[in-house]
Amino acid sequence: MGAAVLALKAAAWRLTGSAALYSDALESVVNVAASVVALVALRLAARPPDANHPYGHDKAEFFAAVIESAFILVAAASILRAAWLAWQTPALLAAPWAGIALNLAATAGNASWGVVLLRAGRQHRSAALRADGRHLLSDVATSVGVSAGLALAVLTGREVLDPMLATATAIYVLWSGMRLMRDSVSGLMDEAATSAEVEHMRALVATHAEGAIEVHDLRTRQAGRVTYLEFHLVVPGTMRVDAAHGICDRIEAALQAEMPGVVTTIHVEPEGKAKHQGVLVL
Ligand code: ZN
Ligand code: ZN
């Protein structure tokens, strides 16, 4: 699918020599390369934990997204260069209508594939697939814009519209690449769960920790589909270990039931280790 779209867009550019169509074709090259990377990453991320990766392989997806955003930034630079060259020597396009028609056919293909990817991404809770689908759909928007602009350029005879369109595409591509880079880097940097999720966790812990005194040092971090939660649970110093462990099991079961992607680790402490900051008194 990606390859067919690519071939159509490349043909549209070769036919016309248009910088704007070049920018559009280059975006598709990035799309095809990115979906290959995303597919490999998805396979890797789905692997169960093993001896040398006991926490699983979920972060492979963030790596894929970083690589994808690097592709996008390189494409933006290349488009800017093409726009600059076309700006310096504006030329009337050859066979513009055939080029525009080919480009629109390719765009229709992209649109259907983008919707498929978005759906699959939602189903598998995959950041990489969703990023891919969203990227394809934004590509559809720029392609329609480029085709409409080129049609206008041909009708009005203003060839400078071509490099201007290419520049606009480049700026847009640059922006989307930077946004994707920021999102995937924050995933690699162990970003905390959203504050709504943390509130939900704190409420669940508070209602299922009967017998304990307080909870402190609660921390969360996200790794792909999994969110890790850990905290200290203060219990009376004379409480039996099996009773303290029973509280932990209750909390873990409640979290498991309401927030299936959360993995909980609890550190039990005797009374006297209580804190006075960020504390959840039970
Ligand atoms: Zn503590
Ligand atoms: Zn246990």
C-alpha cells in the first residue's frame, strides 16, 4: 500500500518537476520508512519479559517514534532545499493536471490506510501505530492543500506559488516532527502518569488499605502500555507480616481490577517511619 502511494507520488513529481509535489512525495517516503520501523518495534515491544529485559520490551515503541521523528526532520530539510531552488529559478510546470490527478489518487490510498492504522492503534493501545495513522492523515491534509494550490498556480500562471506551497509543507512537516520527537522522548524519560490517573490510584489505595497508617513516597512512571506504581506503606510495628502482606494484596487486587495496565510494588514500613510530606493518611 505504502509503496503504491509512493510510486504514484514520485510519478506526479517526475511528470511536473514541481517542488510542492516533490515535498509531498518525500513525505510519503518518510511514511513508508516509518511504518517499517513501527512494525519492527511493535513486534519487539510485544515480546514477553526475558532474562536480560525483566521489565519487558515496551519502550521499543518510543525508540521507533524517535527514529520516525528523525526521518521527518530530515525530510523537512530536504523539502526546504527544493523550495529554495525552485524559488531561485521559477519555471512553469510540465503536465500539471496529470501530476495533480496522480497525486490525488495516491492521497485517497493514504487516507484509507491511515484510518486502518488509527483503528489498529486504538485496539492494541500502540503509540507507534497511532502515531503512524495520525501522520498519514495529516499527510492527506497537506496533499489536498498542495494539489489545490498547484491547480491555482496553473490557473493563474503564478509559478512562485509552487515553492511557496513547498515551504508551507516543510514548515508543517517540521512542526509535526518536533511534536512527535517531544512525545517519544518524554516516554523514554519515564514520565509520570497523568494527574487524573495518579488521583485515581491514590483514591483506590486509600479505600483498600484498612489497617495501615499511611502511604508516602508514591511514584509512577510510564513505559508503553504499562504504568509502574510504587509507594511505602506504614503499618503498626507490631503487626504480623502476614497481616501486612494481606493489606498489600487487597490494594494490588483493587488496582488490578480498575486499572489493568498498572504494575504495583509496595514497600512495608513499621510505625515511626511516618513522614509529614506528600502523605496519604489512612
Ligand atoms: Zn518510607
Ligand atoms: Zn506479595
